[in-house]
Amino acid sequence: MPVNIIYGLNGYCENCDDTHDHPLHNIISQEEAPDQEPTEQELLKQSAKNKLAALGLSDEEIQAILN
């Protein structure tokens, strides 16, 4: 399961020790994020992108069609 980690100002502290004025490695909180399956709409959109790309359309053309 993926983990969301929130760091304090200046991000991850690689050489962290007890003398630093922040939590270990500057990690403020950690939460497990549930695995999310793509929705049917997302799967259909990705399939359409793949088919349009196979026809030789550019990313910009594909975006214009799908949006």
C-alpha cells in the first residue's frame, strides 16, 4: 500500500540526529493511502489515447480530440 509522507520546511533531512530542531528526518506525518483502481472512464480514455497514438496523432492532437 502506498504511503503519503509530509515533510517539514526544507524537506527530507538526510543526516538527521537528535541535535536538529525537527522530527526525525523532518517527517511531519505518514499516512497509508489505499490502492486505487482506475475507473472505467479512465481506462476508456487511456485506451482511446493508445489507439489515436497508434494512428500517428501527436499528443496535442490527441488532447484536442479527447478534451
